[in-house]
Amino acid sequence: MDRILWADDEIDLLKPHILFLKNKGYDVVTVSNGRDALDALDNEKFSLIMLDENMPGLSGLETLERINHAHPDIPVIMITKSEEENLMNQAIGNKISDYLIKPVNPMQILLSLKKNLHSGELVAAQASTSYQQDFGKIALQINQAAALTEWMDIYRQLVFWELKLADAESNLDEMLLMQKRDANAGFCKFVKRNYEEWVNAETRPLMSPDIFKHMLFPMLDKGEKVFFILIDNFRLDQWRVVQPLMAEMFDISEDLYTAILPTSTQYARNAIFAGLMPAQIASMYPQYWVEEDENEGLNVYEGELVGTQLARFRRKDKYSYTKLNDSVSCEKFLQRINDLKDNDLNVVVLNFIDMLSHARTESKMIRELANSDAAYRSLTESWFRHSSALDLFRRIAAMGYKVVLTTDHGTIRVDKPIKVVGDKNTNTNLRYKVGKNLKYNAKQVYEMHQPKRFGLPSPNVSSEFIYALNEDFFSYPNNYNYYVQYYTGTFQHGGISMEEMLVPLVTMSPK
């Protein structure tokens, strides 16, 4: 039973209200002044305090201030006759949980109590009921989905429920996880049937090489100044948890696009900046393409590739390219951001999330901090809120620039090993392999025997690509058990899943 402390100098007049609350199952303790309220709090435990603002001796606000110092965890509902805005501001500034103006009726008080004491339970119950009602509808959509837009809609719904059920601390997580796996299994089959056609079709879904042409160039043609910001390894659910922070500064339009395969930085990001499929980059600009087996960094020519795309479309836009790998580099960038005001287009890469993902694989401490998708999202939100990245967006909004915010690919938590055998030149990525004479179970992967048909360069005549599906990851037979134990539960990318391929593409206009 919840115990309520009610402090009011006219408490005798509130007996009907108190009786009403007791009939609803609340234990109500009454006092007539602030000092008695503080004494009661020192000697007894209470779930919530209702506090009259106008009491003799210690005022309601004075009592509230002392309560906040001694018992900051107890919610306080302020009740007053006054409608003065200044008084209301002071009460809110002292972090009250609710503010009621007399005369109050019993149902008003009950509603406030439920909101402050039982909202979690009520939200969880409602969320659980609503998801169970939607479960069948989503399952039907998964079975019937025949177009990419339909898969995007399914993914949006699943992310919505993932966030809602996580906030509600619902017990339906396993049910949702099962449905996500069913959806990913269907999505992988869909991609296997359609991907080659997408790559080669004149009219295709918006994919990595199309972002500049279809999103940025039309804005620039209208004379709008644009910041194009790419956050590496940024999923839809991660975007959704930082969106409220952005909404304070920008009007937001959210969409999704399809990252190319492999969903890895070398291929997907270079395709964005070049406006070409990787095979075309390797053919047209070999000086800017680095093969997997070379020692050189795989993404060292991104700025140059942006220049080639602008030149190929005969554009004269003044632009800049910057890659930020940590908060220090971001802070230094902010110090010179005013130098970019005359540019039409500023391209910025933020590598923070990708670094967090890899650190989670390699660091036991980070693994424990991000031991689930929910925890991973929480780390992302915390980083964003407290890093200089948020300051970057504030400055951009103040400059009046539009922002196109996106990523090159997402990531998925893997937990099912798939055996593969390759030679020493086979790449090390856990979600895709490229090499000669790969040995694997063809039923467990997506094969590309002729990479150029899929827009990919072929390191050797006999090279092929294979991709892990769903939550699978590739593991070598040598030292198998150690390898599996080390990588199970880590976040990886490169393969085929909704999380990796269906990624956010967000347009933001400063308020």
C-alpha cells in the first residue's frame, strides 16, 4: 500500500478527499504545517507528498526546498489557491512532480497519484496489450511483404515496439525478439531475390551511391546551404533515442534508404561519397580504391571521392570534408566552424559510434556496459548528450544550415556461428567474406560468384563474396570454441539484416 503524506493547514476540510483516497487503497497521513511534515518524513516512509503552498510558519515553497535536500527521491505534488505565474515557476524550478490549483476534486488528485506512482506499471500494461494486438498484424505483414517499402514499414514498427517495450520494462522482450528474427529471415530472402536487380536497374530503391544525387544536389540547386553529416554505424533505433535532442533545434523529416553490400565502411561509405558502386570506383579512380588485402587505410580518400562526384556532375559548389574521430577533434573543428560559413556544402564524418561498437568487442568493460541492444542504445544516447557532437548540431542550427544526417550502414548483435574455410588472403570481417576457394554451407549464406555483376571489384578472377544472414557470423574451424565464445553477443556489420541495410536518412531544418 502506498503511503501519502498530505500537508495542509485546512486539512479538516479535506476529509472527503482523504476518505476517497483511502477507499482507493492509499494510506493517507495528514499534518497541518510544514514543520510537522518534515518531522513525519524523518520518522516514517512515504511514497508521495502532497503539499499546500500557503501554510503558516514554513511556506509550501520553503518546506519543498527542505524536502528536496533531505528526501530528493520522493515525488511532491504542490496544491495552491494562487494562479500566479511566478509562484508556479518557483515550484517547477524546485522539481515538483505536479501542480494543482484549488479547488481540487478527488479525481484530479487520484489522476496525479496514478501518474506519479503507477505510471510505469500502467504504461507497461498498456504497451504489452497494444503490442500483443499488433503482433498478429505485423506477422501478416512479414508473410506478405513483397516490396522494399513494405519491409521498411515493418522495420519501423519493430523499432517502435522495441523502444516502447524497453521504456515500459515489459516482459514481452522475447516475443518481440522472436518476431524480429522472423522478419529478418523474410527480409534476407527478399534481398537475395532482388539485390542484383537493384544494383543494375536504372530505376531502383534509393541506395548508397544515390544519396548525393537525389538528396543533396536538389537542395544545393535551390540555393540552400547544407551540412551532410554521416555517423558511422548508426542504426534506426539509435537515431530514435537521440531524435528528441535534435527536435529542440530542428524540424525533422525522417526516411530510410538501403545500404549496399557489403554493409561495411570500405564499400558502403565510399559508394556514398563517390556516387558510384565500388567496382566503378576501382575502375574509374583506381588511385582512390584500396583493396582488402592492402596495408593502406580503407577510407583515406573520402574527401577526394566527394570531389570526383561533384566534378563528374559538373558542379561548382564550394565544399569541405572533415572526419572527426573523437571529442578532441570535434572541439577543434568547432573552433573553426565559422570559417565554413561561405561553403555551399560541408561534409562531416563522425566515427564515434563505430569506435564504440569496436571497443565493445575488444573491451570487457564496454561489453558489460552494452550487453544488449537496449544498453547499446543507452550508451549511444549518453555519448550524444554529453559529447561535443551535440554542440556541433547546435552551432549548425545557429548558422542556419540545413542538415542531412545519415550513416553508411547499421550493425547487428550476432549470436550464431557459421563455419567457413578460406585461405590466408581471405578478409577478417565476421559478416562477409571475400576470397578464393571459400568452403561453406551454401544454404546458410548469400553468394556472389561474379562480384562485378553486383557492383563489386574482384581482387582475383576467382574471387567471390559471401554474406552472413540474420544474426549469424562466420567462424573458422581452427580454435573454433574460443572464437565463438569471444564474438558471440558482439555487434558486427557487413552482412544482410534490416539493422545493417535499412538505415536512417534524416533531413533537418533549423527552427
